[in-house]
Amino acid sequence: MKTRPSAFPSRLYAPLRAAGGLLLCAAMLSACSSAPVRFYTLGAPAVAVGAQTTATTPITESTPVIEVERTRLPDYLDSQDIMVRNGHEIERSGLGRWASRLSVGATDLITARLAQKWSDMFVTDQPQPDRPTWRLQLNISRLDVSRDGQSALNADWAIIPQDPRASILRNRTVIVTNGNTASNANIASVTENLLNELTNRIEASWPGTGSPQAIAPHHRSRN
């Protein structure tokens, strides 16, 4: 004799399916309402300095060229992640990112700041078809923006002249500053301030009283 299957399991599973659907909807709504990731740049006014005029400035054989190579950074910093130091711990921002890798953003900022200071020269971070008047190599070995508000930057750089027989000029510096690091915007501001001060020190170290124009050759070699 056949027995009819009990209706109890179906009555039990129906509420469970409904509950599961509600949990899924709640998760989807939560994901939709979470804060969006924000992207940060370094020194937007400096980077946009070229937009101040629509005039065309020719670059001639006598225009000194400074080629800024891509800045070297510690591996753990050279990404789009915004990092802050908390003692021995490195904290990664959950909702903040750099708009580009930090080494690229730092190079863009330093190049733009030097271009502002030396407007009669061609300062670029792009490889040139011929040998530049000067080449700047920059290594940042430490860039700690700290949760306690005290931040530091250690860097060394080489100023390489066009003439291979001339001496390469090497310098290094340590910069310490205090500033609010409670938010991603604050961290970006402190990072920018450290890099601005580094740019000032690079300028001050340049041969010829801080101006490459003072001892730049009259033409660029194509060798």
C-alpha cells in the first residue's frame, strides 16, 4: 500500500527560502549603499600648470632640457593603495586610492614643481630622443605618513650632466613634518607637503646657485 508523502517538509522549506531571499536582498542593498572608493592625486594645480596659457613655446637647440626619471620607492608603497604607518604596522585604506601608482604621481608632481621654478627650461619626465642637458635620478627610501601625525621622508638623488666626463652630483636629505593624518585627504596633503619640500631641496642643490641655466651648455649633443 502506497503512502502519501508528508507535506511537512515543503511547509518547512518555504519559510527558509523566503528568509534566504530576504538575506540576499539585504546584502545587495548593503553593497549598493556602501561608500564609493575615492581617488586622490598629488598637486593638481601644479600638474595643470601647462593649462595656464594657450601660447606655443618652441623648444630650440639652446633650450636646456632636464629629464626627470621615474622616482624609485619601496615596493610596499609603490601601488595605488593609500598607506599610513601605525607603529610597526602598515595600514591600507579601504576606501581611498591614488589615481596612479605612487611613484608615477610623485614623479609628476616633482616634475611639475621644477617646471614652475624653471619656466625658461624644458623639464620633462618623458624619455628624450637625444641626451638631455641634465638627468635627475631620485630614490625615496622612506616615505612614512604616520597615524600619530609625525611623518618622514628619506631620499637621495643624482644630478647627471650631459657631458659624460663631468662629475655626477649626489645629495641626500631627511625631511620630518607634523600634520593631521586622520583621513585620506589629510594623508594626501601630508604626502604632497613632503614631496614639495623635497623638490625645494633638489632645486637648492642644483649646480650654479640653484639654477641649471647658470651653467647649461649652449646646445644639446645628439650622441
